[in-house]
Amino acid sequence: MANHTAQSDGAIDSKFDENKAYVAQEEDSSFFDDGREIALLHFVYAHSEIDQMRNNPEKVLEAIDEYGRTKKYLMNVGDDKGKIVCDLITKEKPQTMVELGGYVGYSALLFGAAMRKAGGERYYSLERNPEFAAVILALVQLAGLDDVVRVIVGPSDASIKRLYDADVLKRIDLMFLDHYKPAYTTDLKLCEYLGLIQPGTVLAADNVIKPGNPPYLEYVRSSVEEKRKAFAKGASNGVKDSGIDERWQNQYKKREGEEKLSSDVKGNPNLVYDSQLVNSYEPTGVPDGIEITRCTREEAIPA
């Protein structure tokens, strides 16, 4: 089987280890929410090494990977892209981290453990599907990370507002975006509007190559001048799906119905971002990448 090769700016080429590849992702919409997430939970708790998994995030992650490699595909970040974010956590030492889209808890386990090791205080895992959230919670408790990871159930925008209104979330040090693709930009702009994105905040956006997210990349790579012009023209809160495959636009339609993203909040165009793509792989071995974006400063509003 051929190796895939990826490059990051300033990094040495790396090859994907095909021996650890997940089974292929199904081509239709049946690659998640068909019972496999609950089946994963049964798989983990029936595993011969269940006792070794208790209070051991690494062992739980190994079991999740085993399911993805031998049973059914799971839309996890995987250990290749996961290492990019873990290295970022080690470097940045965030006190508060938020992930948008928890799925079955792979990223919450991987990043929550890394954050705790780096001295962080709270990891918020926002997941809209209550069944998936229950899986996250069960695996987080099994891994002994429930002192750091908090699972928030509900749509991402409503959950962000709720945490902000409760005065629980005042600043985001690191945010991992891995949820409904058209909501990357809308949720970022909501966080900007609420003042949660500040100089020093770092964003890590998954799946910017597969399936891709042109509206998000356009926004975080735009200059303040470009964003101000769009803002002045009455640009909506990132409600733009051009360049995002219809399959991903309708990802949750069967379960949740038609998506209604808010166009009310316009974000903060004065925030300056430094953004860079880091190439890597999906857990299946398909090339993908994570966009790492740092808020460097806020420009003053012209008189």
C-alpha cells in the first residue's frame, strides 16, 4: 500500500503509517450517527483491557483507535492531526480550552489530558447530539479526566452564549473547531463579538482540506482592512457556504432538520490574525490539514 506524504511550512516531510489506518469512510451520509457511536461504548467497556483503561486516557484512546481500525470508521481527529494540537497545547499552556464538536470524545481525551499535563484548568467539549455527549462523558469518566473536561450539550452557538451569560467563559485561550463546517465562521464571529477572542488566543481548525472550508480560511486570512470593508457593507455573520460540499452542509439535516445559522452578529473585524496551514492526515490516511490561527493584537478603530 502506498504511503501518503504531507508537508508543513518549515517542517520535514512526514509519511502516514498505513498500519494504523482506520477503515475507509463511507461515501454516503451513513459514516456516522447510525449506532456506531453507542457500539463503540459497548466495545470499550467489553474490552479485555478495561481495567487498564481506568484513569488512563492513553489506553482509552488506544481502544477507540482499535474500533476505528477494525470495526467502523469514526470521524475522529486521529493521532497525526492530534499531535499538532497537543504540541500547541504544550507550547501555549492554555488555562481555558474550548472544542466545538466533541463527537465520541477522542479529542476531549487527547487534548484534555495534554491540557491537564500543561497545567490547564478547564476543557469545554461542546456537542450538539445528546447521545454523542453521553458517550463523551462516559469515556471521560473512565479515563479519569472529569476534573478537567466539562461536556456541554446543545448547539454550539447557544452553548457559547450560555457559558458567557453565566460568567463561566470569559476568555478562550485555545479553541479547536471540528463541528458543522459552515458554523466555523459564524461561531468564531460570535466569540469575537462576546470578547472571548483576545490577543494571545489561538484557533486550531480541523478539516480545512478534507472536506475543506473556504469561507473560514478566507476570513482568518483576511486583513483588518478587508474585514472592515466587508463589515461596512453589512456582511452577515459568516453565513456563507460556498466551497463547502453539499454533503457536509446537510450533514445533520436528517437528525436536526434545516440548519439556521445566525446572521445577527458581525464579529470584530479589528482583530489581527496570523494564520498558517499545517498539513497532516485523516486517521484513514487521506491528506488533510489544520489551520493554526493566532490573534496577535486588536487594531484601534479609526477616528
